[in-house]
Amino acid sequence: MPTDPQKSSPKKPLDNSYVRYSSMGLQMGAIIFLLTWGGIKLDHYFSLKFPVFTIVLALFSVFAALWYFIKDFIGKK
């Protein structure tokens, strides 16, 4: 009886740190994207000539994403 190739070789589980940091990168990107997009929408809504909300929310989103990353990195050693 032939053996199943999937059953004969044990699967290695993904390294938890790899999965954790990959998902954190996606979450940081989502935070930055969503807040910057919200700033663009607010600038269009208020018809501002200078993109105040875009700049403020983009900078805030970078700091928020870094804070989130550092908090999670320090907390889960």
C-alpha cells in the first residue's frame, strides 16, 4: 500500500515570532493607511487648501503604530 507523502513528513509549525511580527507589520500598515486616508477625507470635507488633517493624522498614525509595536514587543518577551 503506498504511503501518503503528507503523512510521512511531519509538518513544521510556523514560528510564532514570525507570524506575530508579520501580523504586527500588517496592523501597523493598516493604522497608518486608515488614519492618513481619514485625514485626506477630512481635508476634502472641509475644502482646505493646505492638507492640515492629512499631515497631522499621518504623523499621529506613525507614532501610534510605533507605540503599538513597542508596547507589544516589550510586553510579550
